[in-house]
Amino acid sequence: MRAIVDRIEDDVAVVIFEDGGRAYLPAAQLPPGAGEGTVVRVTWAVETGSNAHEVAELIDRLRRRSEEHL
């Protein structure tokens, strides 16, 4: 899926997908050389082999991080 880096503010990249929707991610996660106005290809993959305990820890860590930014 293709997307465009709409803007970068306070080290956060706003990425708009060609099929609709947007994502906010740390600008450091962009591919090397990407910046505002750059078209990027985004791929998704399902991670297999994770156990329920690993998934629960990841969810907990992400929720805590999200709450820290409120």
C-alpha cells in the first residue's frame, strides 16, 4: 500500500494512505531519506509464533506508553 508523508511535527510523522486513513509514527521510523512529500510503500506482516504472554506484555507496554503521552 502506498502512502505519503504529509508532514513532520515534533519528531512525529503524519502519513496519509492512498486508500484513506492516516497514521502517526515517530519520524525516526521512516525509511532513510523519507521526509515531507515523500511517497512510501507500507507493508504489513502477521507475526507468528508469539505466545499469549508475549502479546499481553506488548499490549501492556504500548498502553503505558500511550498514557504517558496524554
